[in-house]
Amino acid sequence: MTKVEEFEELRPLLFSIAYRILGSVAEAEDAVQETWLRYEQTGTRPASAKAFLSAVVTRISIDVLRSARVRREAYVGEWFPEPLLADPYDDPERSAELADSVSMAALLLLERLTPLERAVFVLREVFGFGFGEVAAAVGRSEAACRQLTVRARRHMDVGRPRFEADRRERDELAARFFDALHDGDVDALRELLSADVQMVGDGGGKAPALANTIFGADKVARLLAAYFPAVFRADLGVEQCEINGQPGAVFRDGNGNVAGTVSLDVLDGRIQTIRSVVNPDKLAHLGPVADGWALAREVKRARAAGVEQALDEGR
């Protein structure tokens, strides 16, 4: 097998490692590309290409994350990971760990860890690397990596999400949610939300987003019912799909440009959290991005037209 073939076979794994460490599709792809450049320049073939390349992409990702932390401290509003529609890596023996670790909720928990803790946790707990491989990847002793794993696991276990195990029931609930969203049905929406549901958005100051987190089933249901019928009248389409392994949707304008994503955390038959990402910098990997401010103006006009129509019908 040539170096190129070897690398391409391992590319899905390398991307998945980098994405979980970085929370960014673009930065993960850059880390993988840099890993290839370094591998291409090595004069000798390592005994294990998987171990070598995983170590390289991990070290690159740690360095990128350290600099990214500074940028995130100055981020406008809530910061969410870049939405991922499909994880390219699949391992049947670790399917549960892989699915849990890619959710928005889990990636936000990983943000609590130091870059080193995060890398160790991802390699050991998510991908099942041995402590010897983890130690070689991060440049620490096995004993130190065991301590880092314990600390990271403790932080993660405090808020580790537990989602709906039955995918069919979860997806049916999501379908009912988007139907109710389209109809602006407050009662139907309220029935699908947990009492302490949260709704929050990430616009990064570059697109219209919620200024504050909205709490409670009644407030969230009323806000959704008041806003989204106008969204659909403004010719935005909904493409239901998985976002980071959880039910969600991509919103597109009339030209097919990406306007944003919505993801749902589902537990005990109710929606616990609604997260939207509309920052155009985080949507570019999904295709051409719509002008969020222009869309907001269209939605405002559509809401005004809807009110006028309702008044006419009531006269």
C-alpha cells in the first residue's frame, strides 16, 4: 500500500479525532491536511501508520485549540461547534462512544477541559487508544495520561448528556416538531417541549441570533409559533437531517443557500434544548451561505404581511 492509499484509508479517523478536539469542521480539515504534509515529508515508514498519523493530527489539533481558545473568549454571544451532518468515521465496536461524543452537548462539555485533557479524553475514551499510544501522541507519560483521563472523565460525567435511545421515536418527535413549527401551532409545540427547555442561538455577531437564552416551554413555544410561520412565508425551506448525531434541520433560502441549522436534544420523549447556528463562518462547509441580515428583513416583511392578512380576514 502506498503512502497516499494508507493516508486516505485513515483520513476519516483523523478528521473525527481532530473535529472532536477542535469543534470546527474547517480547522479539523486543515489539521488533517497538515498531517498529510508532514507524513509525506517523513523519510521512513512508521511501524503503525494509524498510531503515527493519529499522534500527528492530535498534536496539531492541540496547538490549534490553544490559539482558538483566545479567539473564543472574545466571541460575540454563545459559541457552538460547527454543525456536522455526518461523521465520516465508523467503528461498530465503539458506535455508542462515537455517537455520544459528537453531539453538540458533548462537544460543549469538552470545552470545559484543557486542550491536553480534551485530547487525552478523545483518544482514550472515544476512540479506545491504549495508554501507551495516548502517551506517545501527547508527549506525556502513561501515568500522567491516566491522571488526565480521570480528571477529564470527572468533568464530563458531571453534565454528560443522555439522549433518546430509540432513534425511531426520537425522529418521529422531531418530525412533529417541525410540522408544528411550520403551522405556528403553540399548543402542539408546547406539548413536545420539556418544562425547562432552553433555546439558544449562535450568530457570532455576523447574523441575526437570539440575544439571550430563552427558558421554559411556554415562552419557547410562543416565540417559535410567532416567528417561524413568517420564516416559511419568506420562502425558506427545511431539510430535516441529523446534526451532530441528533435530530435537526438545515434551513435554506429560495436559491438553496444555507441560512442556518437547528439541532434538538431529546430526552424522555421531550425536547430539552434547541440550538441554532446561523454564523456564516460556521456554515460554509455545508454549501453557499445566505445573507442572514437580508433574510431577517424578508422575514420581518412576511410577519407584517401575515398580520395584515389576519386583520383583513377578521374584518
